[in-house]
Amino acid sequence: MRGARNWGFPLGVASLVLCILSACGTPGAGRHPSTTEPAIALSVTAKDIYLVDPATGHRRDLVSGLPNYRAGYAVWSPDRQDLAYARDGIVVLDMTSHRATTIVRAPQLSMPAWDPQGTHLAYSDGLSIWVTSLGRVAPKRIHVPAILGPVDLSWSSTGAIAFEGVNLDCSMAVRCVSTGSSEIWTINPDDRDLVRITHVRHAESPKWSPDGTQLLFVRRHPSTGDDGQLWVCDPSGSGAHRLATAPGVVAADWSPDGSNLAVVTRGTSPGTLQLWIGRADGSGLKPMGSPVPGTDASIDW
């Protein structure tokens, strides 16, 4: 688990404050990427959310000044008309009107994921997964075992929610703390069928392929320098293998048609990140744009 996500997990669940939804400014106003190919949403921890043109690498600032490591994690709706992200709650940005609406407000909420129809959002408070309809906001809690801290959600086109389950030590009186290990799990939004997918001790950042037949994740080896490697498996966890990418992977996602990957790695200069695009097997990666300042990020294509 990357340091930026080493949350302190408070015992108990804070109340969720629903808000009446007003515009929160007009982030993203201005020109759009030059290509008709869908833009990549790149969220750099505690910095900014960018839109990146996958053809040219041109990057524009969409949301600036993210306040902390919980903010960001921008993800596209299935129709790509809205972008959900975290900032003192779960925010939905209409990409046509540039109207930002806070759907659920609470500072611990983060890491949203859209359902296949684009009518519901899942998100995490570090202890549980929550799901709410966007038509009538009424968060429903999806329970996971107390020894797991669910983060980095990804909702499959087939219905299952994948998440990074941080293994917790809850022996302290005040809060549960990360043990430093994590695995990829899946659960259905009806609170059933919790399944552990990986058994590698350090797996994170799951991303479903567009057709729901493969699950991308980052595997780490702290004993060898904590270099991130890009792996893929099927929905049951079988067939897991490493893709042909360099080490130092921070995050990755599939292109909308599943034929390519966008991969974020550590940059050659300290404190920078580099975006690459290549084939779905991880080969042929080419750098896109200049390095961006930062040490951790999420990506959604």
C-alpha cells in the first residue's frame, strides 16, 4: 500500500451528511483535448486532476489544489458526460455545463466508482463501501470484515465491485491501522459474495477491463525496493501474470475499447510521475507528455 494511502482507520463509521446541491465553481472551463478519443483523467495526490489527450499527451488542469491524499481519484461515468471525484465528499462534475455538485459530503469519503448504467456511485470511507443512487441520494452500506479497509474501488461492467482490501490491525483502542499488506477482493453491490482474488500480500489499484473479463492491478515487493509491477488476472484470480512493463508502476487503466493501457510510473527525476500508453499486454509503451510533479496518482481512461 502506497504511503499516501496509509490511512488511519477510525473505529466506527462517521455520519454521512447529505447536502443540497449547488454549483461549486466551473473547473474545466476552456478548451478540450484536441482528439476525439476519450481523454484520460489523471489525479495526482494532493495536487490536481488533469485531463490528458491520449494522442498528443497535452495536459490541462481540470481541478486544482486538491487538499489532501483523500481528494481526487477522478473516474468517468459510462457515457463520459460526468466525472466523479473526491473533495470533502463525493463530487460529480458535469462536463458540459462544468457544474460541480457534491452528492454526499463528509471529509473521509473517497475513491468513487460508477455502476455500469451510470445511475449509482460506490465510494469508501476506509472502513466500508457505500452505494447511492444519483436520482435519490440514500447511501447504503456494504459491509466488509472489520479487518479489511476497502479502498480503490472499480465497478465491473458485469456488476462486481473490486477493491483493494488493506489488512488492518484493530487491537489498538482508538483506531485500526494498516499492517502494510493488501489484497484485491470483489463483492456484489447486494452485500454478498465477498471473494479474495489475489494472494500476493501487496496488491492494489484494481481496474476492470471494459468487458469485465480481466482485472488489472499493481503488485509491490517491499523487500526489493517496493517497485510496482503491473499484473492481470481473470475475475476468479486465476491466470495471474505480470505484464511487460517496467517497474515503478503507480497506477494503470485500460482504454475504453480494451486495446491499450495507460500506465503511470515514477519519473526519472525524484518527485515526478510519467504517463505512458501502450498495448494491452503492456508492450510498446511510449511516454505521453512531460513528467508531472507528484509521487502518487490514480488514473481513469
